[in-house]
Amino acid sequence: MKLSIMMWILIFGLVLTACGDGSTTQTEQDAGDLSTQQQAELVAAALAADQGGIEEDIATVSRAARGELEQSTQAPGDPHGYTVSVTVDFFDADGNLQQAYDPDTTDRIDYQSLVQGHITNGTGFFRELQIDNQSDFTMEDILSQYVWINGSHTNYSSYSRIQPLTNADVRFQLNSELILTEVAVDLTASDTFPESGTIEGGLSGSYERIASNREQQRKFNFHFIATYLGDNTAEVELDDGTIFIVHLDSGSVQYQE
């Protein structure tokens, strides 16, 4: 999970760096700075499991609903200083806290995860990275075949690097806020791809690029709604009406014709 979150931030960085290679000196605060294709790539990264997206949390909380996850777990920080912690609380139908999951009486699961970390790398690719990634989900109807997940997922990160070739100093501020509504997961299925439900979210950020005594600032801010289609895909609509399909396992994007 720690590695894939770094991959997500790397995707942000690569996309935004591609936008900032112009030689003119200017300051832009255009919410539409990213192309439709770039927005689609960022949404796919936010959703898909192998790119650090929210599908990882959905898989983890589904294991909790099966009783396969202990009530509280914490992974020690890796050599770069990352810490991952997960807390799971079980409740009966009357709202009473339980010591452990009980398939006969558990009616609700509250799930919280937190990823925090800091990395400094002397190679010049990642110079400095800080991330605060949080999820807070509630699952209901545990005793039936399906569980319904509602909750929020936020990511706040800062990221700086020396841009290859140009040697420019690039500094990013990245934010995402996602809301899950009635995301249904079939606990008897072999996978954890949601059967239905929506994720509504906003992705925003800014970066500052300094090279040859020239400073360039850019911002982006866009909104999307993703609807799960009952297989390993979700249909996404952007603010401008663009619709595309995200494959939740790979993060690949398929545009509607």
C-alpha cells in the first residue's frame, strides 16, 4: 500500500511536469489547465488499485467484513519513514461496540486508515515527499450478502523534485477529496470490485517551477462522478460532460465513442 501511494503521487508529478515545460515566464491560475486526457489519467489513478487508488481501501474493508482483519493493525514505518495504520470497530444492531467480528451479530463496521510519511532522496529524482492520506468508511448490512460502504477519502501531499534534463526545481501541492455513497460489495464474490454505488470527488493542486531565474506557477481544479457498473469498471463523467470508463484493476482508460 505504501509503495502504490508513492506511484500515485509520481503519476501526478509526471503529468504536471509535462504541462510545465514551456520556456515563457508567466503565472497562470486556470482551473482548466489540464487536458481532458490528463484529467482522466488522474481520476484513474485515484480509483484503481494498482495505482494507489481507493480500490485498495475497499478491498481492505471488505476483508474486515469477512472477519479476516484484526480490530487494529499498524505497520511500522519503512526506511523512508512511512507509517500505515488501520483501525476497525465492530458494532451490533443496537450500536454496541464489540471486541471482535461476529458473523451472527455484527451489523456495522467502522473503518479508518491513515498513511503518513516523509521521504528524502539524494538521487535528485525525489528530493522531498510528504503525504497525509486518510480514509474513514462505515459499512452496514454486514449480515447480508452485500455490504454498503459510505465514507470519505482525502489525500494531502507536497512533493518536490529536480526535473530531469532542464534541472528545474518543481514543487507540488496536491489534494483529493472523495465521497463514497452506497458502494455495494458482494462478500461472496472472488474479487472486491463494487457492484454499484458512486464516488464523487475533486482533484486539485498547484505547482511552482523555477528554472534559469524564471518562475512559473500553475493550478488545476476539477470535479468528477464515478459510477460502478457491476464488474471491474466504473463510468466517470467530468465537469465538461466527457465520459470514459476506468478499469479498476489496471487503471486503464477507455473513452466513449
